[in-house]
Amino acid sequence: MSTICAISTPLGVGGIAVIRISGEGALAAAERVFYPFADKAVSSMEGYTCAYGEVRDKDGRTVDDAVLTVFRAPKSYTGEDVCEISCHGGIYVTKKILRLCIEAGCEPAMAGEFTKRAFINGKLSLTQAEAVSDMLSAEGDYALSSAALARKGRLYADIKKISDSLIKSLGELAAWVDYPEEDIPEVDESELLETLKENRKALKRLLRDYDSGMIIKNGVDTVIAGKPNVGKSTLMNLLLGYDRSIVTDIAGTTRDVIEESVRLGAVTLRISDTAGIHGTDDTVEKMGVELAKSRLEECRLIIAVFDISSPLDDEDRELLDFIAGLKKKTVIVLNKTDKAQAADRTEFERYSDNIIAISAGSGEGREELSGMIETMFTPEDYNADSTVFANERQKMCAERALECIEDAVRALEAGLTLDAVTVTVDRAAEHLAELTGEKAGEAVVNEVFAKFCVGK
Ligand code: GDP
């Protein structure tokens, strides 16, 4: 396999930057660009050692001071020989060193190629590699701990347990089906049925956790609802901490859905500020209203905003009724506490326990609102300790495996031949092997690693 190189740190001005080289020719390539100050050859450096020296170009001119770290196969991230050049973090310097490495015989790495090599060399399972990608983009502590668990192979271990059990059953079935004349103990059908049902349950649990996994990764899907001019945009700006959407005094200005992420303690919200749900003849606004309703139906958290300085009207009640019918986590925000109060707080109390009075304009009550939302989402909601699939690919494999197991259960219960059962159990095991990457096609593997950034 070729020797590859890439800048592994974000491109920009920083304290240090790392250029990573991996492959059989890693040390030879590093030796052509890096010159240790101590009288020592790069090619004779041992694994897990570093050398201080300088990077020089072809004409012997110094490019930068740097530290070279050597990892010897198989004890490296990729399982190959790896050299890392830590230089001063500047775009020009880093790119220049990368170019020198390429001139020294390395090929530029493709996105995710280091991790792909780690996978190929058996350093990581496919689910672990996908978790690395999640760690890189994790937002919030829960997301990070879940990604870290997956990287430790938790999902892999859970799936492996199911697939090992299926394979064990398959072994018994195969022996019985293929060698009926041998003196092999008969397959105990009720025991087999029991095993299949247990695995069905385990897979169903993993699939159910997937939804909470999506919250962890992407943030809680949140909608700010309310009629025009109650202060939705102002509240959104307050939560985001800067002026994001246009705030005007003309009712109905917020027509398009704007989406932003905001961190409240351990919880990340993905908030959209939508049009209010109010009767209108304006077609553009009407579309906005329909959109708002469907967004409310889809989301996980509703922040319903009311202007406490004017009395509750039919439009407010329509929104309250609509939201109450959805039975979702809801916070009722009574806005504009800085003005004289005209609405009656008790009217809201039958709709939600989570009512908070704030002044989005002055920012008063922001902390209380954040605190309230944070307590509504406990780690249990997040299932931060449970194993979750990292993406749709893994989920689809698990769903297919589950379908096959269900077919097998039905076949057994209907008294079909063990041949028929064997075929479906075999297929279930294959889908699981595809999930963990033990039997993933090349296309799947490429698809997974294409999502990485270059240098990882
Ligand atoms: P939206 O249509 O619901 O998005 O409402 P906006 O956020 O555009 O606010 C409508 C008007 O109410 C603007 O003039 C805001 O400055 C004003 N406003 C928002 N929050 C408050 C508040 O807490 N107190 C007062 N006095 N005015 C506010």
C-alpha cells in the first residue's frame, strides 16, 4: 500500500500543526524532509520516540523547527509505520511541509484514509471508525460520551453478542440439516425459538435507542411558536446570544424558518423560529402557518411564547389547544415582563407545568429558562450510557437483521422446515456482519470513510 500524508490539524493559524505520514515508506519520507539536531538517523528511531530538529527543503533551506514523533507498525493508529511532524501552526508553513512530504514520495491522503487503514489493519471495527467521525463532530458532553463509548467498541460488542448467538444456532442447524445421517443431537426447536426471541428483543432495544441517539448527535429539535410580535425572534436571539434573525415591529416578519444550534448546559437545542399559527389570507403567510404546524408536530420540544402585556386572545388559545393536543415537552414563556401585565398567568397553568415569565428584550429570566429546559432533559432522556447507532447505515443493517429474525420466528412457530429457518437466520447474521464491517462490501467501506475529513 502507498505511503500517504496529510495535515491532521485544522488549517489555520495556531500554536502547532501536525502533518501525518503513514505507510511502509513513512520513515524514509520523513528522513528526506526532517533533520534531527542530535546526530541520529530518522530511519533508526524506535517507535514511541520523538526527535527535535528542523524541516528543510530540497535546497537545504530551513523551513521550520519541528518535532518528529515515530510510531512503528503495528503499534500506531493505522497499524502501519507512522511519522508525525509537529511544526509551527501557520497555513503557509504547514502546506509547504506537506508539499515537501509529497515530493519525498508520499501521496496525499484521501478523506478518512488514515482511519480506513486502521480498519483494514484490524485496529478498529467499522462501528468504531464511525464513532471516530462522530467524536470529531460531537456537540455537548452527552454526545461526546456516547461517541466515546461507541469508539471503545460498545455497539460492536452488543451486535457481536447477537451475531455470535445467531451463528451458534446456525452451526447447530447446519450440522443437523446437512448431516442428518450422523449421530448429531436433534435441534431443540423451543430452545432455538427462545434464542431467536431474545435476539429479537436485543435488536429492538438497540433500534429504539436510535431515536435518542439522534438527539445526542444533533441536538433536541426545538420550535419556538407564538403569534406575531410576541417576541419569538427576540427570544431566539437571546438564547443564541447575538442578533441572528431580523426583529421588526411589523407583525408576521418571521416568515421563513430559521434554524440555529444553542447549548444550554449539557443540552444542545436545534431551534427553529417559525411563524405563528394564526388565521391569515396572505398566501405566503398561509404557507408559513402550515409549515409551523407541521414543524410543531415533528419537533421534540416546544417553546410557546405569549405576550403577557396584552390579554390572551383567540389566537393564543388556538395555539395553546393545538400544542396541548400534541402532548410534547413544552415550555410556556410569558414574555415582556418589563411591561404592565394584562394576561392572567393561571389561564396557562392548565396547559403546562413549565411556565416561565421573562423579558426577552432585556434578557431577564434567560438563566431560569435555560435551567428549566435543562432539567426537562435528563441523561435518561439522552440515554447517554446506552449504545446507539451512529447513522442510518448501521440502523438499516440492524432493521434488516431484525426482519430476518422475525421471519425465522414466524417460520418456527408455523412449523416450517428447519431449512427455511436456517436461510433466514443466516441472512440475519449477514446483515449484522455488514453492520460491524466484518463483511461489508467495498462500496460500504468507501462510503463510511468518505464522510471523514482529510488527515483523520
Ligand atoms: P416575533 O414576531 O414574535 O418574532 O416578535 P419580535 O421578536 O420581532 O418582537 C416584536 C416586538 O416586541 C419588537 O419590537 C421587540 O423589540 C419587542 N419585544 C420583544 N421582547 C420584548 C420584551 O421582553 N419586552 C418588551 N418591552 N418588548 C419586547
